[in-house]
Amino acid sequence: MAIAALAVFVLAIAVVGFRFTEARQVAHTVVAELQPAADDSAQLLLSFSNMERGVRTYVLNEQAGSLGDYNRGVLSSEALLADLRETLPSDQPALLARVDSTAAARTTWIDKVAKPTIAAVRAGRAQAGQTLLDSDMAISAFALLQAEGTALDSAIDTQRNQAFSDLQTFTDKLAVALLVTALAFLILMLVGAWLLRRWVLKPLDDLRRQLRSVGSEGDHERPIIASGPPELYDAGNDAEQMRRRLVAEIDEARMAREGLEQEGPVVAAIRAELSRPEVVHAPNLDIFGSLQPAEGVLAGDWWDAVTLPDGRTSIIVADISGHGPQAGIAGLRLKLSLVNALKAGITPEVAIRDAARLFDDALERFATCAIVTIDPHGTVQWCNAGHLSPLILSSQGTVRELDLTGPLISSLGGDWIGQETSFAADDVLLVFTDGLSESHDAGGVQLGEADFDHALVEQVATSGDSPSELVPALLANARRRSVDWKRDDVTLVAARLAPSSPA
């Protein structure tokens, strides 16, 4: 019996282990090779467009500074092609060949179109450069470059989708292996129970009485004395070992409970790191924000305002999935990554892309984030990673939404871009989390569904309050109508140009 059980166990472990290894290898290929390659190929097409646009802009205005897009596109495309050669697996010669053909088309366009055109403009022959750039040869060369890049991107996507399909197949096989293993163990357990009931009768009575005494009377400190034939004697010793383990686990549970009571300061410290003073001093801006945590819950909501090296100010609002210490730690890691990146002059799109790597070891967790950068001279740039759309409200009653510019932040990665709009002296920026917009009134209607934008516009148009007056007033109104205010963290940040701002 024991030999048969051991054989079934070893066989089951071998089958499950084999299926698990297959699934893990495919998952590694998707996460570590094909997904980064898909991101690079998408960026590569954007780099090609920047190169061509930069050359055309230079031909039009004949100013050297106009070649910025072209130079950045050349450097970016070269780096992306090198990264693709390094990332793509060596057992995919077709994909590597696509990379080489794309690189060749890029070299052809640069050598035969871009460089001669630039040289002609520099020599004072802008019309000749324009003629070359509009020639059939130049158009065909760029069309070939775009076609090669698109074909590369499509081939990588196809390979990634196939890998996802293979992963699903291996996962199904693993599920079948686990089911068969579970059935085998169930059969063994039933057979063992039948044999045990048949071969062991009265000799168990004494042991059962001792177990009842230990369990029902709560006297778990009393040892179990083994007696009877060798089989039953061994069972009695096993029961005594189990009792000792249970006693040890009870002690550990008590110590864990006492330790949990001591973790309050740690939770408070994490909350403090995710908070910041409500009033923010930024160049030519008036910023005020409020974070109201859910009662007794440590969540991942946080906001911050960062002064950039060029004098602009970026407002960041993020919401981590889940609650508790793990969500708080994830929020703190995300905050440190984004804030430090922006302070170093890294663009929001790149900062978010780099921060997404923090979620590689937490596949079930994700975050939404909105980064809004205000230029006191009258413009706003934003990057919205799956977050609720920030709003720009004017005293004339108009509302502009800063819509999504990319997916939420997770281990799946993504492609984020930045967008820009104007920002007048009487405009007010509002950035918030779903704890505000998803609060319910007594009728079950969410604030975001109850003419939320109109109420905000009316508040801004009639009050003319500064952000430090506007935010408390808006929160007070929302809380007055809400019946579940403490359901989730509520974050609201407002900003407008200071009266002395250049705009």
C-alpha cells in the first residue's frame, strides 16, 4: 500500500512538474522577450515618423534646431533596433531577419534621402532638398521603411499571440494534470480509510479518548500516551507529535497577534510617506490637495507636486489596487520611482514605462496614474495611465477632460504618450481618484453619474475661490451627499495660475 501510494505520488509530481516547466518557459518568453520586443517595435515606428517629420520641418524653415526630431529619431531607432536584436530569441530567425531588413531600409532612407536633403539645405539649396524629399525615390524609400517597420511589428505581435495561445494550452494541460493527481489522491484516501476502518477497532478507543480530552477540554498541554500494538503505538506517537506542533503554532499565532498590535507605527509611517502637506509652493502656481484615507485602511492613494528642472510643475495623482500594507508599500515604491524620475528631467511617458517594471513581481497588482505638467506661460501637458480623466474648468462654464493616453500601470507594460493643451489664467485644474467620483448617495447614484461636471463648473464659476478654498468646499459637498464616504480613500487636488503668473 505504501509503495503504491509513493509511486502514484512520484508520478503525479513528475507530470505536474513537467507541465509547470512548460508553462513557465512560455510565460518567460512572453514577459521577458516578446512583450518588450512588441513595445520596442511600436516605438520604432514612431521614431521613423519623427525622422521624416524632422527632415521636412528643416527643409521648410532651414533652421538647425528643427532637426531635433530627426536626430532623436535616428538615435532612438538605432537603439531600438539594437535592443530588438538582443531581446528577440535566437530560435526566431524570421523575426531577426525582419529586424535586419528594417535596419537596411532605415539605412537606405537615411543615406539616400535624409542626409542628401539636409546637406542641400545646409548648402543653401533648400529647393533642391525639397525636390529630393518629394521625389518618387524618396517617397518609395520611406514607404519601404514604414512597410518594413509595420511588418516587423505585425510579426512580433503574431508571435506574441501564438505564445499566449501556447501558454493557454500548457495551462490547460497543467489543470488536467492537477485534476488527475487530485483524483488519484482521493482514491488512495478512500481506500486507506476503508482499510483503516476494517483493521483498527477497539485498540483505537483509548487514543480517541485522549484526543477528545485534548480537544474538547482545551487541555492541549496534556501529552498523549501511546499504547497498544505497534501500528497503533506509532499512530499514538504521531498524534503526540501533531499535538506538539499545534501547541507550537498556537504560540506562534499568539506572538503574531501581539506583533500585529505593534505594527501600527509601521502602517502610520507608510501613510505619512504617501502623504504631503495640503498647500504646495510652486513657481507661479497655486496648488492645494487633500487625501482623506478610508477609516482603518491603509490604501495606495497618493499625490505629489514636483518642480521640474525647467521651472514647470508636475502634479501626480496615483491609485494602487487593493488596500493594506502591501498596497501601501506598492504605492510608496511607485511614488519614489515617478517623483525621482521627474526630478531628474525624465519625461512622464518614460517615467511611467520604467515604473511599470516595479509590478513584474506582483502580477495581480496594478495602478492608475495621472501626471499633469503645468507651464505658467499658459500650457498643460499630461500623461494619463488608466486614471480618471483630470478636468480643466473655466469660469465661462467650459470643461475639458484630459483623457487617457495609455493603459493602467501593470506587469503587462504598455505604450504611453503625452498630450498638450492650453491653460488660461482663470482655468482650474482638478485631479481626483475614484474614491470621490464613485461615492454613492442614498439612492445608490455615484457622484460621477450625477451631473458631476456641471456641479464643478458651477462651483468654480460662482465662487472664484482659490484652490485652498475650493477643495474643502467640493469635498464637503460630496461628503454631504454620500452614504459611503469611508469606503475608499478620497484624493482631490486643485491648481490654477497664481495672480502674478506670466500668463
